[in-house]
Amino acid sequence: MKRIGVLGLCIGVALAVGISGGAQAGKADDTLNVAVSGESATLDNYKIASREGLIIARHLFDNLLYKDLDTNTIVPALATSYRFVDDLTMEFELRQGVKFHNGEAFDADDVVYTINMVTAEDYGTRYRIVVDWIKNAEKIGPYKVRINMAKPYALALEMLAGPLPIYPKDYFESVGASKFGTAPVGTGPYKLIDLTPGTRWILQAFDGHYADSPKGQPAIGKIDVRVLPEANIQYAELLTGKLDWIWRVPPDQAGKLKRSPKIDVLSAPIMRIGYIHFNVNAGTEDIPTRKKEVRQAILHAVDRQGIADAFVGGSAKVVHTACNPAQFGCMQDVAKYDYDPEKAKALLAKAGYPDGFETELLVIAPRPQAEAVAADLAKVGIKVRLNEQQYAAAADKWRAGDAVMIFSNWGSYGIGDMALITSNFFGGGVDDLVQDPQLTEWLNTGDTATDANVREENYARALKTIAENAYWMSMWNFNVNYAISSELNFTPHPDEFARWFKSSWK
């Protein structure tokens, strides 16, 4: 609370003395000044953990296809056309005359090299769900490729339009994977011209970006992205004109920033939801969350809507399914667990814990939210130690079965389909500590079917089972607040990928 009070004082003083003229500094030198909170050790799109790093990557790289969220259509990008030969085979005609940032010409070799490299187990693609549907790629001609699928996959086009960019074969082979992560080369609308490893990236408009790109030609000359973990510094620099764009602004601070005539605050719904996942199979035999009644008690013990109102704000509402209600297949007719501490205590007693127990909560979410969860659990006798970790370390601990519960959030790569969340955590992969063969079968059927009705039927079975067994506690859906210079044209989208390449100065 003290930090918020100091911030309010800073904003009040800034407004009182009329700090506003500097907000045009970015426009004056044609540089979009951006601040983010999360670091990124690499700009290799296939190994990035942070959303901020992925946003930068989408300015540097292009894909075979592109998802236009304004029309909700998938359109050609590096490919000019595609066709399904059969359920397991796709062919692409490639665009000619495209250049990488270093002058290399783009052709079929780059596509085949990239896809075969990142689908190999030893490459270490962070999110295997992005690539595990691909068997391999092969060259059919100088500008024609075939993708052979390991399984039918309903989201093949979505993946090719989003998290599957194309790398330059010759350059990648010459510098290696590690160097490529800090000196990337793509065909995107911006190229990297300078960086401070992990904390600052300067991008420059690529004047060789191909003419018919669905991303268009960049209207802003440079983008300067800095990691500023301290929110107060972000707000102060925005107010004084050193920054033009920040995001994930808490609702109370967004209200304060709105008072400046040189700042616009935009709010947009997103695919992201918060969740607590329970370890029910891995680790030691005596962990309490092995018992269904304990998991149900935890769901009843936490005032999710109250926490959302206090710390998330906007239109955040409690979610009852292991997916976002806005996603395809995410029906809501499942068992629901209302806030009921007395019922929670009764369930704990039934499970053999009348006096509660002590446990650990692995935390990637904001600490105030985790503290509120811990406070609610303490009221029913569950004493929680909070163990805050960065995503990579937390994921390793979870996958090793060394965590009882994990509190995080998931954005589904911004894709409006529950395959990108439910199947990740219950489809038999590394994040699935339930490992229920029936769940895996239902989800696999939903993920591979091309018939929408078949997909929905199987997803419904899976969601009901997950809720009935309390394998997962969805917390709430999210909106994101952006605070930007009033001189900037910027449109937010629900996939949480800032499209600065679509931005311009007023």
C-alpha cells in the first residue's frame, strides 16, 4: 500500500506542475519508446519464455501465414498459397523476391531447415505443443514446400500463422543457435540494430520488407524497448515523456494516469486466465492434493471473485473451466465451486485434515494475488508458504513433480481455442501431472478432429472430468490496460501481441 501511495503522490505532483510536453519526444525523433517488466534472455522465438520477448520476435520474423485479428482470417505471408493434399499433408507455394535483414534471399531451403530443426527433440523448443504435430518438411521446388504432419491437427493453420516463424538457413548455420538468440535475422518489418542482453532492444524499420506483407510497412522508424521492472519508474517516465507505451497497468494506476492530457489509457480483453494447478500424481506419496476432497476444499476456500475485484479489476470474472470461456470448445456446464469456507473445512475433515496442514504454493503470479490466496487458505487451516520463481525455474520444478501447487497464468499464445491450454496441462505432456489416459484420449481426439461437433463433444467430456475431480482451479479471466502517448495510434488485440508495426504517430 505504501508503494501505491507514493505513486499517487508522484502522479499528482507531475500533473500539478504540468509535465506533459515531453510526451511528444518519441514522435519528435520517430522513436517509439517502450517499457516492459519481463526480461528475455533470447530472441529465438522457439525458446522465449516471456510474452515481451515473443512480441519483439514477431516484429523481427515472418511466418508462412498471418492471422488478421481484425477480420479473424488467416492470410498468406511468406507463402502465397497453400492446400491440404490430405489430412496429413500440406503444400505451400512460397513468395519470391523476399529478403532477410542481412540480404539473404528467402526460399524453400529456409522453410524446410527451420521446420525440421525446431521440431527435432534436441533443439529444445520450449512449447512442444507448437511443433509436435509436425513430422517433417520437404522441399518440392525452389519455392514450394510440403509439410508432413505427425497427426491430423485442427490448429495447424493457426500455428503456422503465429508461433512458427521462418529463420534464414545459411545465417543460422554460420552463427549457431546461441548467437542467433542475441543477433537474430528475419524477414520481418523491423530489424534488430542494438541490444543490451536481456534488457534492451533497439529495432529499426526494415526498408527491404516485402511489399505485400500482411503486416504492412512500418510507419515508425525505430522502436526502443527497455526492461523496467519497477512500475513506478514506468509511470514516471510515461508522465515525463521518456516513454510512449507501457502495458499491464493495474486498474487503480490506470485511473490516475488518465488524468494526464498527454496519456491515453486503453483496456482490452485477452485470452489469458489465472490458474492454480494441483499435483495429484507426482512427487511424494503423502502430499495432501492427492485427495480429491482436499482439492475441492481449496476451491471452496478461495474467494476468487473478491481477489479479482481487489487486484485485477476491470471486467475480470471467475472462470470455472480449464480454459477461457472465449475460446472454442470451452463450454461452461461443469461442476462449480463457490466461495464457502465452511464447506471447505468440512471437506478437509473428511479428507483426514480437520486441523488443516502446511504446504507450499509455487508462485509465478503477482505476489499480492498470491498473498490473498494464502490468506483465504489460512482461514480454513491451510498454512501456505509462498515460493516465488521466474517462469523457467518454476516450470522445471513443476515438471519434476517437486511442487504441490502452482499459481500462474496462461495466455494460450493468444489463440482462441481451448486446445492451446487444456491439452497443454492435461494432454499427457510435461506439464500434465494428472496423466489420466481417458483425459488424454478425449483431448487428443478434440485436437485432431476437423469436425467441430466432434471436437466440442470430446472437449466437453474432458472439461467435466477435470472440474468434477478438481484437478485445476481457474481463477479469473484478464483484461489488459495499456497507457500510451496521446500522440500514438495503437490498437490492442486479444492475443496479447502488441502490433507496433501497425502503429503510427498522429
